[in-house]
Amino acid sequence: MSVETKNVTISIEKAKISKIDQVDFDNLKFGSVYTDHMLVCDYRNGAWQAPKIMPYQSIALDPSAKVFHYGQAIFEGMKAYKDDKGDIFLFRPLENQKRLNISAKRLAIPELPEDIFMEGLTTLLQLDSDFIPTQEGSSLYIRPFMFASGNGFHASPADEYKFIIACAPSGSYFSGKVKVLIEQTYSRSANGGVGFAKAGGNYAGQFYPTQLAIEKGYNQVIWTDDTEHEFIEEAGAMNIFVRINDTLITGPTSDRILDGITRKSILEIAKDHNIPTEVRKITVTEVVNAAKDGSLKEMFGAGTAAVISPIAAFGYKGTDYDLPELENSYATKLKKLITDIQYNKSEDKYGWRYKV
Ligand code: PLP
Ligand code: COI
């Protein structure tokens, strides 16, 4: 069968047997069980073709597919939320659609039309809506991604690509307290590079330094600038906020940092709730000194997967600095404000909630 959405015709092949009974909704991990269907759209002969929804399955690629050799691969991270009435919502989905194309352009991947992204996604969500969890703190994690499926060992952009959306009912990204290491040796990105893109290679490059940090007892690395390792940039999967006294500070975005949707939403919400905010460069020296004199009240990461994850301690040059456990932390307050909008529990004066 096929459905005609406003501007796109999507063919649908339904799964013969649903996997829903195998999902333990009360013990969801992050991104490790998948829904019954996926959306696939091919780029060939210079154009994106009609998208297809099909049973979730493996994909066959030629060993010479350029994604394996030259890493033309980008992705997005989004969530779908279900409210008490069973209505489904996305959070600022057009921001993800735009950012996918910003990443695509930088990696020489053809940009995807908005209609295919939005209408493909909403049709897929309607079909797999039973997989959207309603348990506290859970949601359906959505992974739209694009890669070079075209063949050849020549180091140049491929002539064929695939756009796929796969979804996973998920619980929280971190289990337990988050302890981070402020990186002094390795770099995540450099000026003029691809740090601002959600390119798979940005994450591959983080794995080895992160493994070294994990061996020392940390969960994540906080990346610093690549020249002096003195300015706080972001963490592996989230933007970073620091609270010194009453002021909430985050670094400016740049071509080295992902322009996080959670980050910019938090900045707006904080301003509207009389939390003093600053967007400016944050030095490691300033954070260490503030930890020593007690003016460093909080640090937290912000991202779609991580939501708002308070940082319990950070390590720097061999010393660990613990952060206080505040009763009325900004992290707790802001997390409630943003998730109440996402789960349709509060008014959304920003127009960020998108009903599917
Ligand atoms: N920084 C990195 C490197 C990320 O992978 C993410 C997650 O997407 C973020 C920041 C947060 O971005 P967003 O809030 O748009 O999910
Ligand atoms: C997200 O937060 O959606 C991300 O893409 C981060 C990812 C590394 C889990």
C-alpha cells in the first residue's frame, strides 16, 4: 500500500509479526531495541526518490560503498513523547531537519527535502506509535541518518545515498552520576573542521580518548579548544552549562561545536524564569578557581539523549573536584520546565511542541 501525504507518496510494507511483545517497557535502556518499521529513501540519478516504509531490517551494501572508506555519514537525534491522552509530540523537529542539511552540506551529501523528512517521520511514528513509551523519563528515540551508499574507491563524494529513520523506545542515556574529565591532550574538532556537523566521524574520534577517561573512572570527556585546551567547548553527546554563583553560563557555538537544540531552548527558558544567563567563553582556570572558592554551584550537560544531566564531579590535571548537591538546582528546575513542554504537561508559549 502507499499513503499520499501533503506532498509525498510513501509506500508502506507492514511487518507481518510485531516485535512489541519482546519490549520490556519498564526496563528500557537507551537505543538498544527497535520498532517494527523504518523509513528508507534513496538518492540516485541526481534526485531523492519516493520514500518507503518497510519492516525494520538489515541493509545490503557493496564493500566499496563510500561510507566505509571515506566516512560520508551524518545523523540526527530526536525524541517522540506521548501524553496522558495518547497524543504524540515532537520537540522542534524542523530544527533537526535544518541541522541535518547543514551537516549534509559540509560532508558533500545532497540535502534532503523538508517534506520527505517531516512527512516520512510523522507517517512512521503513526505506524509505530505503540512503541512510544509512557513510563516516566522514557520516550521514543528517533535516529534519522544519511550515508554514502554509492560505490568506488575514488576519494570523492558518492553518487548514491540513503536516508533512513530508525526508532528505539528508550530510557535515560546515563545511569547514575556523571563524572567528567576536562580533556588536556586530545581534541574533538578544530577551526574550519566538521565539529558543528553531526558527522559520525566526530564520534568515532572521541571513542579512544573517552575510553582512556573511562579507565580512570570518568563517564565522559569535556572537550576544550584544540590550541590551548583552556576553553570549555562541549561534551561527547551534550552541550555544557556552568553555574557560577547565580549566573548560568554556556560557551558560544562555533564551527567546532554542535549547535544544540536543547541548549538554545534552555537559554530561552532560563531567561523567561529570571535565571541570569551568559553566553561567553568559559575558561578551565575560571571553573577550577570557582570550584576551589565554592562559587561553582552546578555543571550540567544538555542534549536530546542526555536531556539535562547534572555533573557530580570533574577531573582536571589529576585532581577531582566534587560539585555540591543543591536542593533547588537550576538543572532540576530547567529539566522540569523543558520536559513539561515536551510531554505536553504545560503550556508551550514558544510553539516548540509539534503534534504528530
Ligand atoms: N553536542 C553533541 C556532540 C551532541 O551529539 C549532541 C546531541 O545531539 C548535543 C551536543 C546536543 O544537541 P541537541 O540538544 O540538539 O540534541
Ligand atoms: C542525541 O542527543 O540525540 C545525540 O545524538 C547524542 C548521541 C551521541 C546519543
